[in-house]
Amino acid sequence: MPVQLLDDYPQWLCDRAERGLGTHVVTLNAEMTMQARSDRQLAQVLQRADLAIPDGSGIVFYLQLRGQTVRRTPGIELAESMVRAIARRGESVFFLGGAPGVADRAVAYWRQHCPELTVAGCQNGYLKPEDEAAIALTLQRLQPKLILVGMGVPRQEFWIDRHRHLCPQSIWIGVGGSFDIWAGLKVRAPRWIQRAHLEWAYRLYQEPWRWRRMLALPHFAWLAAVTALTEGRS
């Protein structure tokens, strides 16, 4: 899977927005990478994306094994930076995803913390077929500069890949559970846990039902180590 290493992701995205270049942003982590190993369609979507950032600690670990000193860039932090940047530019943001009512609460959070933000609209992620058509028409009409899609992996990646043509000059970011955090339904791990690269464990503590999906993490770590050793010898 591709991952781009940049010093300033928000500035890179703002430069593209200035030039009217549409962008699909993937927040790459170990779990997503392992899903892509067994899902060819997901792998192709990730490879087509314009930017993949090192969101997960596993990606940072993998790159460190290859001699790359990389700072982890959580997707929620990139999304927050872009919301503020788009607000300063006087352009609009669309919030799509989450359970019913969650996107509305996320919008309320941003209206409180960033009063100058223009919200193009919001829609929960529980879309019926008729909702899909209506949202497509809405996005095509409004052309928001930033579209945040919080449907979880891999649904949000597939959704963006299928619909990004509707807003060809927009920045599309799959933000996972960020709406839940902005809505106050969940909280991020304390800073010391984030710095220790254990945010995944804190999330598992909050959502124990994810344990089966988390089994991908040790598998990823093992593959990363074996690959690095093998390529190192060659």
C-alpha cells in the first residue's frame, strides 16, 4: 500500500485545493492494510487514492524498520486542521456519516469551536437507496470544498471512490469514528497513551467488540518484521 511522507499534509492539501485539484485522502493503518491484503477491491481503492497518511502506529513501526523516522499523523487531527483551514478560506464543509443525529452533533461542536465555518450540510451514514441518490444530487449541487466521510473502514473508502466524481475539485477524507468524538459520544486516549503508540489499545478498551478486528495488528507486526529482515538480507 502506498503512503506519502510529507512535512506538512494540511498545506499540501490546501495547495491542491487552491489549484482545484480533487483529492481522496486515506488514513492508513495496520488494520486497513491487512484488510487490503485479502480484499483486492479495497487494495485498488487505496492505490487510487491521492494521499495516504501514516495514521496508525503500525505504519510508523513498519517504516521505522526501514530506517524512516516518521511522525504519526492521526486522521482526526488532519481532518481538524483541514476544517479550520477551509473555514479560513471561506469555503464549505459537508459532514457525512455516523449514526442518526451524530453528524448533527459534530456540526454543533464545530460551530461552537469554529464560528466562521460554513457548513454545506450533514447526513448520517445509514443511507437507504433513495438517500444515496438524494445525497449525490446534493453534493453535486453544493460542491463543498471539504467532504468528511465517517462510515468506518472499508465502507467509507468505497463510498468516496464511487462518488468523488460528483465533486471533482473537493478534498474527500475518510474519518472513521471522528464524528463520535466531536459529538462527545467518545473520547480520544490521553496524550501519554497517544505518545506511547497505544491509542489502539485505548480504543479496544472503549469498544471491546473490536477484538476480532484487532487480531490483524500482531499479524501485521509479524509480517512487517519478516519483510524487513528478508529485504535487509537481500
